[in-house]
Amino acid sequence: MGDLKNHNVIIAKGLLFLLLGGLASAILLLRVPSFTNAMLHCIAIWAFCRFYYFAFYVIQKYVDPQ
């Protein structure tokens, strides 16, 4: 399978990921609604975003010898 080159498909894919994450978050918080769960959820999202940044930007920019 080749790389995606169509900008509309790439944007649609990103929006579907956003929708999926939002839906999963909403269901999780509706099933067990509490301030603690909401805060832990926010911290987990923040930490995964920082890891993604680290894995794909910091390593490429500062660690990769090429």
C-alpha cells in the first residue's frame, strides 16, 4: 500500500482520529464521572502527546546521527 497523497483524505483521516478520541473520552467520562477520573484522563492525554513529540521530533532532530 502506498503513501497517502490526497490532502482531503489526510484531513479526513485526522478528523476521524479526533472524533474517535473525543468519543472514547466522552464514553469513559460518562461511565465513571468524577473529577479525579477527568484529571487523570487529561494527564494521560498530555503525557501521550509529549511522548509522541519526543518519539518523532526530538529523536529525529537531536538523537539521530544523520
